[in-house]
Amino acid sequence: MDSGSPYQWLMNLRWDNQVLNPMALLIDCAKCVASGSIKNADIGLEYISQISTPDGDAAQRMVTYFSEALGYRIVKNLPGVYKALNTSKSSLSSEDILVQKHFYELCPFLKFAYLITNQAIVEAMEGEKMVHIIDLHCFEPSQWINLLQTLKKRHGGPPHLKITGIHEKKEVLEQMNFHLRTEASNLDFPFQFYQVVSKLEDVDFDRLKVKTGEALAITCVLQLHSLLATDDEMVGRISPAAAATSMNLLHRAVHIGGQRTFAEWLERDMMNAYIPSPDSALSPLSLSASPKMGIFLNAMRRFKPKLMLVTEQESNLNGSNLMERIDRALYFYSALFDCLDSTVPRTSIQRLKLESMLLGEQIKNIIACEGVERKERHEKLDKWIQRLQMAGFVNVPLSYNGRTAAKNLLEEYSPKYKFREEKDSLLVCWSDRPLFAVSAWSFGR
């Protein structure tokens, strides 16, 4: 336990010009949370709230959301308290969808992925008369409108195009249906659109209308990582007995005589409840450990698509070690906050909503959640290559035309946006830091 003043821990940290470095303090708070030192974490998080703000510079904004996630990590060990405080929704709201639109508009990453995806489809489907695209996150009409316009100009005429769109919100698919059918009618383009209202993890692939004779393409933009979640992790879970004891102490969370405070009891219970599990990001078994990923890859094997495009975040956040996750998440999100700070006005309401409702919620999920609740389980390109090759897919090089168009797109946003080629795939970067990877695949056997 602390000796002397409860703030002695804070005073012993490194100060820069009479002010604590918020990033250094955040890391120390994370170490306290990971070790169960809740009192010190509380002191540090209180100080962070005074020196960081969602309206400040990139570092202050990012630290704000990471500190909030650490706070959620603490209260999640008390399920009743967490449920009483948690206002998160089980499904997407209209505002959530709008925030995803902000991400599409303010950052080039989705446009980059859509551009590369469309060019790869055009080239792979040359000469095909019946083309079927399964979009695992059917969200942005402009992607497929651009494809319709491109295929309309194809030598020999356009193919008959069918798109199966998957999204958990019916309203999103209805809007997609309206925009795409309107464009197809204007172009006199043979077109069908099928709606599948479902989360990706719940899709019954056997019921998708894939017919013999169709050239099939599958697009997966920032979706596959969510299938890596498993329910066999016990990191940070509190035992039922410990939770009951802690809840009883809610009524006496003050120091009485020689009794422990609520924070002291919580520290003890968190330490007792901590049960380490293997780091799934490093385990050789992790390539096939997720049942949902196995179901998906088995379905893809049955479909034998001519082309599958995969876009994923280029980071390693699928491990069970909390401090490793925090370190890697800081490395990734610092670049995202920096690029937004450099390219979007600080007064932008859209940027504030994007950072709080999308990036902030991702950070919270990475840090505060475990087991099946933790959906933000990102892995790097090398791991995806291994996984897809084991499933029978072969990496397809991306085209020169796609790379040229992508370069022009990124330059429209900032000269600091770059891309590089790696293992027949493309990495889009902020300066030299890779953030997202796009790869193309065909079924090899």
C-alpha cells in the first residue's frame, strides 16, 4: 500500500516543466490497472482528466479516450456497477452510421480500399458474363456506383451484376438498394441487389444465393477481425465470490477504523481474479482457434470465389496481455489522431464525433473488454496471409492501374499519406507508419 500522502505516487513520477507528461502518466496508470493498484490508477486518471481534453491537440485527445477506457476496465470488474453505468447499445444507431460516414469522408482509408477493390474486380472479371459480389459490410453506395459506371464502359458490354449486401441495419441496405438500382436504371445496366440483414458473425452462408456459373467476388472491409473473438479467455475476470464481496462493500466505501476502503478491497479482488491466458496473437494455434473464423473460412472454401478482397487494420491487438495491447494501440492510434489533427480543422464537429464515437469506442473495446466482448482483435498482414493460405487461398498481386489511382487519391488528402507494396499487398501509411492493409486472394485448391 502507499506510504505517506496518497498522492506520493503521483509526485514521484517524471515531471516536464512542472507538468506531468500525459502520455507517460497514462502508461503508468495502465500499469496500475494491470497490476490491480486501483487507488494509484484513480489518482492518475483524475490528474489526466485535468490536463487532457477531447478538444485539445492530438496527444491530449488520444489520452482522453485511453484514460476513459482504463476507467471502464476498472468498473467492468464489478458487473452490476458496469451495467448501471454503461449506456452502450447492442446495435448500431443512426448516429453511429453517420459517424462511419465521417470516417469515410475525413480519412482516405476506406476510399483507398474501395478503389483498389473495384480495380481488382474489374480486371479479374474481364470477359465474365455473370458477376456476383458479396459485400460483407455493405455500407457506402459510391463504391458500387463507381463500379457500375466503370463496367458499363467495358469492351463488349457490361456483365449481369448481382450484389449481395450484408449489414446489421435494414435502413442501410434499403438506402443502398435505392441508390444502386437508380444508378443501374440510369445506365441501363443489368443489375440485382439482395439484402441480408445480419451481423457478419451471424450470417448463414448456406442461405446466400450463389449460383453455378456466377463469377464470385467477396469484399471484406474491416470486418474479419471481429470473427477472432473467443469465449475462453479469463484475463481480468472477477470471481463470483469476489464480485459479491465487492458489491456488499459499495455501502461502506469509506475508511472505518482498521477496515479496508472499497478501493483496497477492489485491488485485492482484482489481483486474486487475474488469471493469465496464452497470448492468442503469438500462439501458433491462433490461426484456427476462433470457431467463427473457422465457419467463415469453411464457407469461403465451399464458394471457391474467383476473387476475395480483404482490408484490415495493420496492427497487432489480439493478445491477452493488457500492457502489450495498450502499447500497440497507442502506437496505432497516435498516428490516426495525428493525421486527423493535420488534415481536419480542430473546430470540426465531424472530427470530434468521429474520434469520440468511433475511435474512442474502438479503444474502449480493446482495453476494457475480454472474451467475446472484445471485437477489435486486429492482426497484421503477415498473420492474415498465413491464415488465408492455410484455408486454401492464393495471394493475387494488385494491379498497376489500381496503385496509380490510389497514389493520386492519397495526395489529394495530404503528402504525408503514402502507400507501399508488401507481399503482393498494399499498405496505406501516415508518413512511414502503416495503418491499413489491402490484399487480394483467389481460391487455389
